[in-house]
Amino acid sequence: MVTCDGKETPVHVANSGRIAELLHPDNLMLIAPASGQHRKTVFDLALVRIGDVFVSADARLPNSLVQEAIERGRLREFAGYDTLTREVVFNESRLDILLTGPGGQCYLEVKSITLVEDGVALFPDAPTERGSKHLRSLIAAHKSGDHAAVEVYAYRCSVSSRAIEIEDSIPVDL
């Protein structure tokens, strides 16, 4: 529930991770209208402002952002692939993205970060068996000769109440 125009309003939170750090009464919540035949709410929780920073609360968003960035040629790590397919079954998982091209195939699993401590984004914020299963599938794809983003890439996003775009890559410390 969020307070919208002075009244309590139910919103859908499309995130199964640990987002308690975001759901604080003092944080501004940006909600987006959503429609659908079987919906219980008419809004989705989209962004949460913590201080001066907007944080995505929608776990569906990163896949669209990465797809758009790849299609626009903005992620050099994934250049050279002709086709992008979403939600592809491999092994025991449904993986987020399959890229295909002259060099073969590359499977991607895309995640966002909601847990930040002392200005450092931490992942995984909520380790799950499903996440472990996806990682095993990526490793199996790699072992079978396909490319798989078993490597970890991180990108900074420009986030406002009007738009979100992938800006640039940032260092990863494993």
C-alpha cells in the first residue's frame, strides 16, 4: 500500500527479492498505471527515491533496458549478435536473453541491484535456489560450447521519474 492523493492505494510489487530497504515510509514511491484482465491492482511500484537517487523496484525492468541497449549497440560486450530472443529455455531454466549471430549463441541472465551499503551496490541481495539454478544453466551452456554471461558485468543507469537508460559499465569486485 502507498499513499496516493491522500488515500491508501494497493500497488503490485514486481520484485521477489529483498527490498525492505526500499519500502520505508519516508521514501517517495513512484507508481505507474498498469492494466490487465486479471490484475488486482491498477498500479505497479516502479521507482523508489532514497535521498537524491531513484532505485528501480521492478525486477522486470532490467531485461528491457538490456535489450534496448544491445539493440542500440551500447553494450560492446554483446556486439556482433544479430538476433535477441527473450525468455529462452535451456537445461533446467528459462533464461532472460539469448543472443545469436555468426559467432554462435550467448545466454544472458539479467539482474538489478536494490541493496546498497555505503554507496556500494551488493549482489545477490536475496540468494535463491532459482538463482542458483539459472547459474548452473549458464555454466552448462558455457561447457557445451555456447557463450554464456557467466562473467559478471555491471552498468550504471541514469534514472529519473521520466526515463531510465544504461549509461556506462562500472567495475565489479567479486
